[in-house]
Amino acid sequence: MKPNITFLGICLFITWGVKAQTLDNSFGQNGVVVLKANGAYIQSVAEQSDDKLVTLNPAIGIIEVTRFNLNGTYDNSFGVNGALSVKFNDALSYYGAEILIQQDEKILISGSASKPLDGGTDNSHDIVLARFLKSSQPDLTFGQNGQVRINLEGRDKCSGAALQSDGKIVLCGSVAQSQKLAVLRLDTDGNLDTSFNHTGSFTQKYGDFSENLNAIVVKPNGKIITCGQFNKNGELQFILIQFNSDGSLDHAFGNNGVVKTSWGNGGGFAHDIALQPDGKIIVGGRSVNASNSMTSLIARYLIDGGLDNSFGIGGMVVLTSSIGQPGIEEIEVNAKGKIYGAGHLILNNDLKEDSYLIRLNNDGSIDQQFSKEGIVTSLSLDNERTHSMILQKDGRILTAGYASFDGGNESKIMMKRHFPWPVSVPEISSAKSSIQLYPNPAQNSLSIHIPEFKAVCDYTIIDMFGHVLIKGQFSNPDIELDISILPPGTYLLNTQLHTSENIISNTFSKL
């Protein structure tokens, strides 16, 4: 059965600074897709070479894979009406890690599956992978009937995955039974690659007990780096481990291949890792102190593993918010070195969770062209959270996760697509605009009323990439503006009275 799609016509935005980036209304409705599906949430999203989107949605009893067209509608050529349900024999529940697109367009999913132990109620956990052709058919050249199941020691967890340039697969996670961190490499057929650390896997305990490795990337030189956290004396510390391509620890990195970062006051979780174009390493996560309050943490490391003192304070940025507690779960870096962080924010007034998105400059300062404290969006009166983020080839930002409704009794898959805010847009007055635009959305003509009109008024219409498309002057307070030449989309109307230094911005949509 095809999942029920809900398109939301109204989104509530809590933003700091009028330069908050804009949702792309060519995606879903007003830039948002919310759907009730078999999967409870989107854990991971990836973009195909043809711009279609595939998502990994864990659930009880199955993992769901869905594919969407560029505009957010289901791709009905994939699976059954755009969705594919995946089961691993006797597994009861699933934890999703990553969905990846190989160079040959095959779709790879990874995660963990639980199964009953000896018919009892306790569960063991295996690392699981499945691979599909672009057509959604199982790839029978991978593992057994397109699936791979790995048990290292029992209660194994896979949290991150990446692809090498030769098609081999690297995974990271933990082995809870022995409280060890784990890294594995598989060959292109799904077998443990014994050229990696002689056995195909690396497991090691750090501190009092190891928590988990959450993300992994492959560097252009073939080295592999992963991040996570471990517990020492009750404090959670960041840990980065770098391997040579043969699976041996890279002794040129940190202390014999390992870097540990203490945050103090309870410690932090290292959720994601990304590489800058210059090879520096960005790690994002969150801290939780003894009083259980949360802040976002972003750190930058040099190629040798040392903290980069040119970033933030001593290589670290701590992000706080005047209205809540932000937590970063995803990190992306664009070609210019701008750093995006996405996750959730717990509001101070009611502890509700909302989606959170922020952009930093290369030095770790908040990019004021994007927002002053971050973008917080809310689609419902209940919680929502971002679990995955990608920067699409055209620069647009896609975030994915879930939104809950009906007092938390109903969870729906959620995606949002944002434009990156153009740096060419001039500073805008933070005063509330009284300029009236109607109808909005408009088709060929936009009516404008300027109550404060006292003199000639300059205006520009700007698209979401900062291109000035129309400009001119108004000589009276009521204008009919011809917008028939504009393609459908979202635009800014910037106006400036000759008697004022303020530029007032209004957003409108062209149908």
C-alpha cells in the first residue's frame, strides 16, 4: 500500500535575523514533505546522479527504502509505488545507519537488526547490509540474495558507513557485549575484507567503556577516519580514530592513530564528521552536562589530529540559543568551506523539540548571512527532529527526519529543502514591514501597498540565489507590478524609501 502523503501548507518559523534562508517551494508544498509511512523516521538520505532522492526509514519488523523525484513526489518506478520493504529473516526490529549510492548506481543500506536469543525475550544484534539495483531489485551478486549479516561478538551495532573509491565498504559502530568500538571493511561482494587489519575488522576498548563510533569517512588519500565517544571517569569524550588503507592505525595522526577530546562537565557525543576541501576535519555533536542541559559542539582538527586554533576558541565552537538547547546530529561542508550543522533544539518554555539548522563561516563564526542564531522550524505542536542532511549538487540543503502529531501518538517522515541564502543580498531592516503584497502567491501581477510612502521608493526583486531580476522605482504608494516574466518560485521584494536608510524585505511566491 502506498503511504499517505501529507503536504503542509503552513510552517511556523522561529528565526533570528531576517536573512533566514528560504524553503524551496518547488519541493513538496512550500518546501516540505511530510508523510505517514511504514518507517517511523528517516535516518539517512542520499541523492542519485539523476537528482532523485532515496531514504532509509527504520521501523519495527522492516527497514523501508523510499525514492522520491526531485520535486518530492514518489518515484512510482521504484518498488511498490515508490517504497520498498526490507526484512532480514528472523529480525524483530532495526536500527538504520546509512543509505549510500555506489558509482554504478546500486543502492546500499546498512544498519543493525535484532533477533531473539534461543527463543527468549532478550535480543542479540547483528550488523546488516542490503544492496539493490537502481531498479529496486535485490543485487544477487552481494552476499546471499542481496543481503549480508555479520555477527562479531553479539550485540553488534552499525552506526555509520562509507564507500571507498574501489567500491569497498567501511562501517563503524560498537560491540556492546565487550564494550568495544568497532570498524569493519567489506569487499564489493559483501565479505569481510581480510586485507583490512588482517581480519576485516578492528575492535578496541577505550576508557572505562566505549560508547559508540557514529560516523566514518574515507579521505582522498585512502585513509579512513571515524568519530564517536567513550566514557572515562563518568565523562563522555570525543574520540577520533584514523586508519591507513590496510586497517593499521595511522601513527602520524594524534597519539598512535587516536585523538581524544575532553569537554568537561559531563562530556559530549560526536555524532558526525566531515572533511573540508583543505583536508581539515570537522566533528559535530552535542554536550549534556550534569543538570541535563544541552549545547551544540563543533570542533575542527588539523590533518595531524591537533585542534585547529584558528577555528572558534582553541579549535572548538559551542553553540547556544536564547530560546532553547541546540543539538547537532549532522555536519556538511560545502565547496567554499562553509559548515552546515543540523539537528534539533529543545525549547526552553515547554521542552518541545524542533528542527535546527545553522551555518558557520570557515573561522567558526556564525554566518550572519544565513541567520544570527540558527533556523528553527516547527511543523506541529509536538516534537520534530532532523536525523540526516545532504547538500545537493545545486547547493540546496535537504534535511530529513520526523515530525510527531496527535500528542506524540503519530510519527511521520519529514523532509525539507532549503535555499542557501545569497551573500549578495544587502542588509535588511529588522523592523516589522507594513508593506502589503497581494495576492500572494501571485500569477502575473503583484499588487503592492506602501503605507509609509512619502517619497520615491527604489525596489528590487531577487531570487533565492541572490540574482537581481527586476529593479526600478515606485512613485506612489499603490502599485501593480508586472511579474509575468518570472518563473514559478519564491522571491524577495526589497524596497527602500529615499527618506530612509532601511531596506525592507518581503517574500512572495510566483505561481
